[in-house]
Amino acid sequence: MSTGLLEAALSPDDAEAVLPLSVEAGWNQNVADWRFMLQHGSGIGVRDAAGNWVASALALPLGPRFFWLSMVLVTQAQRRQGLGTRLLRRCLEDVKARGAAAGLDATELGRPVYLPLGFRDLYRISRWSIARVGTAPPLLAAVSVRPATPEDDARIAAFDAPRSAMQRGYILAHLRARRPDLAWLAERDRAVAGYVVGREGRAATSVGPIVADDEAIALALAGRALGAASGPFLMDVPDSHRALSAWLRDAGATAPRGFMRMLHGEAPGLENDRHIFALAGAELA
């Protein structure tokens, strides 16, 4: 590491100071995102001689045996020194020491870095930029959609876990509370059939996760969330969900960038995107 650079743990109090890293990269996280991740996860960074954060990486727990790696960032002036890979390795070593697996969403530039570290591809994701909303197809009469409430948090977490292969109830509850207008619940015969939550970002409103029994329910949930707020919006959709992607495309949305969901170790079920119609974003899975 270059002279004057020092590794240090990140804390929630560093949220505002580390925000410029994601702003410089053009990412959508805001201070609330950073603070939440640093409250619940383990972050590590590099400071320069002036005390500014110039690199970061973070591991967020999604169960006792699974962690999500994200926010691998290096400021422009300090790139090509291996700082990002070094911090990612630190996070990965900590995860492996716990006997756990690690997942991440890789950009086209990041994937060649992660493959030699032992990550493998799961499925492709497109990030849709959405300016306006199309009309979702009508649901069957047996399915109803209503705003999600705090009393629904435990039901949503129980519905999500076997379908996402993650234990992220605390994230879903946080998102529901943070933006109640984006949180909707689908029910069939009084049982949960799907949900959507979202959050405001620095440059756009992020809609997701959307987890549902089928694509018709997912489309209805997406329509409710996108119709509840003003754009622009971002939505990360697995490429396998062609009807949802077509609906977004027909509404004028574009997908200028994509990701590859990757896994290090074993996390049974994570490769199955059948019920995962939109993600929480590359930083929250």
C-alpha cells in the first residue's frame, strides 16, 4: 500500500464521509443507505494522509452462513494499486473464517476480478432506468394487493426466506418503514403471494425487491410501487423474467447496464431466480 494510506474499520458515523466514494462512481446510494449497511454489516476502508476515505468494501449478513459483499470502491486517484481487491479479500477472509458463503452482484469490469477469487456465475441481471410507468395487466380476482404495514413484516420475511435463500427480514422491514408508499403486499386466500418494497436513492428511486408466486403478481406489484412515487426509477431484474422486462421496455424503460450475480461457497437455492423478479440493488441483494 502506498505511503500515507491506512486501513481502518468503517462505522455508521463514517456514512457521510464515505459517501463521496459512491457519488464519484455514479452509484445511487445515499447517506441513509451507507449508515444502514454500516450499522448491520462490517465495513473496511482506506484513508489517505489527509484523513479522507479513498477505498471501501463491506460485508452484510443475510443469515448465519451467508454474507453479501458490496461497496467495493476506490477513488479515481488511488486506482490501479489493488486497493479494491485487497479490501474485498479482507471481507472474504472474514466470511470464510465464519464458515459462511459470500455473494455479490458484479459489473462487467468487476467480474474478471472476482472469478480468480473463486466466485462463480449464477444469473444475469439488467438494471432498468424507468422514467414513466405503464399499466400492469389486471390480476385474477383471487389475488388482492394492498399497502404493506408493520404487522406484515414477519409474514413478508417468512415468505421471502425460502424463495430468496436469504434471511433478510431486517432489510425488508427497514425498507418498508423507510418508504411505506413503495411497500405493497399481494395476498391469495389470506396467504402472502408476493411483496414489493423500495427506497429513495441519491439520483433515482430504487424499486425492489419484488418476490412473488408468479409473474402476473410481480407485474401488479411493480405497477403499484412505480405508480406511488415520481421517477426516475431504477429496477434490477433477472433476465429470465421476460414478461416483466417486456412490460418495462414497452413503457419506454432502458437497460444500459447489467450485473452478474455471483457466489463464493455454497448457498443452496441462491441460484434459483424463479420467484425473484426484482432485487434490492447490488448493495443489499
